[in-house]
Amino acid sequence: MRYSRHILLPLLVASLVGVASLSACSDDDGPANNAPVEDPEAAEARRAVLSSLGDDVILATYAEFEQKTDTLASAADAYAGSQSDADRQAVQDAWREAMNTWQRAEMFQIGPAGPMGAVVGGEDLRDQIYSWPIVNPCRVDQELVEQNYTDAESFASEPVNVRGLDAMEYLLFVEGTENACAPNSSINTDGSWEALSADDITSRRAAYAQTLAANLAERAGELRQMWAADGGNFLGEFSTAGADSETYATSQEALNAVSDAMFYLDKETKDMKLAQPTGLIDCVEDVCPEERESLWADHSLANVRNNLVGFQQLLTGNEDVDGSTGINTLLRDMGAGDLADDLNARIDAAIAAVDAVDGTMAEALQNDPQSVIDVYDATKSVTDIFKSQFFDVLDLEVPKRGEGDND
């Protein structure tokens, strides 16, 4: 369904008149004011949505994640002390719970979570927490041999691919006593891995996971504090974009930051998490299950589902918070309520497609790959309308990584 641009004409005319009038004004004693000028009512509407998203969705998710990582750290402590099957199951369950929350937060790479230099206000905290697709289980096994993780403070500065939720997944879910390195890797050629007994490997994996869980809890707390009003107050910078914010010169700039983050659903979720494993792109076989996001916990479908939920929350707000609003409010204000409804319906259909898959992604790729392709198709239906009508109506800028993307 296409949506006519004529619904924007009244607002655009008013905005342009306002910009022209204000731009023509200048101090007699100085040059014209070149600061960006926005329609006041439109800017205030955007700030109201940004404030709700920042507080009710983003900060609320970070607070939830902090709680989940505290639980994960406690479970990891118990498992490191006992190495019992029951405690291993408990820490695996705690990891799944933390990952469910983080996969929603993957959609919120705005400000401190985003990559430094690429995102305004970025502090690289996302990669400190979850560095996928930069995952290297061989490096984790090398660290297991070296035992650098025993010094938790110094280990916090190790490369991101030996820390975070991704490294922890390997440590908690991998089976057996083999390592993930090539035969010519030093831990295999010098006999250091072979010297480890099965009990050594189990105890070291548990101790390593304990260090990672504690570090995760610290990073989660740091991220929440950076957004909190009583901490770094990035929430204030985000909510006052174009007014008192020193980070965002206009409210439209902050809204663009949100839409940039939402492109994760197109590039990472649709293309990397779904198209590659199903063999639709970058795969020489019928399917490529080794390209799944979650190879050891087989949490891939849950990750996709939570990506969709996080994406939807940016549109609708937090349904658990009275009065919470999202970007759909702006669409409705601009006469594009049908587009908002269409987007919601397509997201619901994509979530339903995930729920319809029988078993894990690995099992489905073997037994019924079409069911995973159905998830891809439903997700593509969301991103198709997101990258076209959604961007057109809200006059958003396509991020560089989305330029020239016609799929």
C-alpha cells in the first residue's frame, strides 16, 4: 500500500513559511542566525515522543537488563562454586533471560550504546556487552588456557570478542572437551590444551563465565547510569533535542538517530540472522546453519523475535506504561494513521511467523527451511515499508549503510 505525500502538504507549507520568515530575521548589529529552525509545534510533538521513548522504552529496557545481569552474575557465582548440572542449567536460563532483554536493546543503539565516531554520543558500550558478529570461540579457548580472566579488573580491557554475552554463551553451552581452534593453533601444537583434564576444562569454563557475568553486570549498570537523570542524563539530551540539548541541534536530528538505529532490523536481523542461514544470500549450499547468530545456545529465533519486539516498541511505546507513546503518534498526527496500522500489522505477522517455526532454527533449517524463510519474508515486509513510506512521511535521512539498498 502506498501513501500519498499530499497528506504532508499543509504541515510542510507551514514549516517552510516559518523557516523562511525566521531565516530572514537578523540582528542589525550582527549576521543572520544560521542555527537550524524547526516548526515549533512539530518540534514539540517530536520531543514529546522522544521523551517517552527515552524514558519508557530505552531507559526502562536498560534497567531491566541491569536486573537480569545481576541475576546472571549470582547464578554464575553459584555455578563456579559447584559446577553441578542443576547450577549449570540455572545459569543457562539466566543467560537466556538476559539475552532476551538485550536483543530488544539491540534496536536502541542510540547515544552511549552506539559505536564511537559513528553514532552521536556513542561510547561503544554495545560491543562491550554483546559483540556479535565479532565472535571468536578459538580466542575464548585460548583465554581459557592462559587464565587471564582470573584478574577480572585487567581482563575488562581484553578484546570484546573474549567478553560479553557472546563469549559467555560459548562457555555455558558448548559441550565436550574439544576446543574451537585449528590444529595448527598454539594451544594444540604446544600441548597446553591436551594437558587439561575434563574437570579442568569444566571448572575453568565456569570460572571464566563468572568473570564475564560480573563484567556484564558492571557494563549494564554503566549504560543505565549514562541515560539516567541522576547519572549522565543522556535521557535529558535526547528528550530536549532542538531545545536545551547540547547533543542534538534539532528534534529531527534525534528522530533520525532513532530511525538509524531501527535499520538494525533490516541489516542485522533480516540479512544476517535470517537470509544467510536460510541460504538466500552469501551461502553456496541450500542452507547455511553455521551462519546462525546463536550457535551454542540455539537462541537464534528468540533473538529475532525480540528484535521485532524492540522495533515495535519504538513505534508504539511501552504498553506497560500508561500514556507511553512512540513514533506512530507522529505518523497519526501527520495523517498517516493507515501507515502506522500497516506497520504494526506487519510486525505482528513477523512475530507470528517466528512463533510458528517448529523447534530451534537449527532443527527448522534441517527439517522445514521454508518456515524460516517465511520469517525472513515477513520481516522483509516490515523493512520494505519502513525504508520507503515511513522515511518519506517523516522526512527522515537514510543512514549511509542503507544507501543504495533496493532489497
